[in-house]
Amino acid sequence: MTSSNASRERHRRFDRVVSVFHTDMYRFAAWLCRDPSIAEEVVQEALLRAWKSLDALREDSAAKPWLLTIVRRENARYFERKRLETVDIDNLSPAQSAMLAESDDSETHELREAIFKLDDDYREPLVLQVLMGHSTKEIAELMGIQQGVVLTRLHRARIKLKNQVDKEAAV
């Protein structure tokens, strides 16, 4: 195979494997970092890293967990590299406040806030299972932990989430 044919085949494989999961990559990054613009940066870096290491992906059927693992690691790298500027959301102008995509659905907002309050160890497996549809085995592989630990974290996450929502409802 000539070098240009190999290059075209590599491009085709990348497009075939990654384009299908781009939305999942972004959604996962957004839940991890809680900021759409940072999520875009994380996904872009993950895509670059995936391109560079495409040969490491032996089977296309393993692409989704492979890509989400890259997103997870890029998210960690992003926050290791950058100290983010904080903004007092109570002092935003109406135009800035609209950029927060505040929802009129108070139940969804409360649930989202409760999920964000969970520790990363609990939030990440919950998001991977509920929003991304991963099995506990896949979550264990993505997070590099035992399946039993995933089950425990999911159980505790649901309890913490329920307690948080109940506490908010009582106020």
C-alpha cells in the first residue's frame, strides 16, 4: 500500500470511528468539567490525542470506551494545566446570565445541581451509566477500577443524590 493510500485509509478509519462518538465525547466532557467551552477544548485535545494514537486502537468496536478514556484523561490534564478564573454568578448582567442556559424546569435544574454537588468519584460513574448508557463493566474499564467498586459508587451516588434532592425539597 502506498503512503498516500495508507494516509487516506487512516483518515477514513478516524472519520468512521470518531464521528459516531463525537456527541458522546462532548456530553461526557461537559458533565465532567461543567463548562461547555472547556468541554469543547477538552474534546478537541482528545481528538488530537486520538488521531495521534489511532494505531493503538486494535478493534473499532472498542472505540467508544477508548475515546471516553481519552476525554477523561484530557479533562484531568486540562485542570492540571490551568487555574480557571472564577466568576460571581450572582453579579452577572442579564445577558451574561442568559449564557448560563438556565432552564425554566426547576426540577431538572435541581437535579442537575444535585448531581454537580456529588464528589467526582460518585458523579462520574453515575453520568457514565445514566446519561451515556455504559454497563458497570465498561465503567470499570473506563475508570480503571474494579466492577464491584463501580457498583458501590453507583449505589452510594444514588443515595447521596436522593438525600440531596429530599433535603432541597424540604427547604
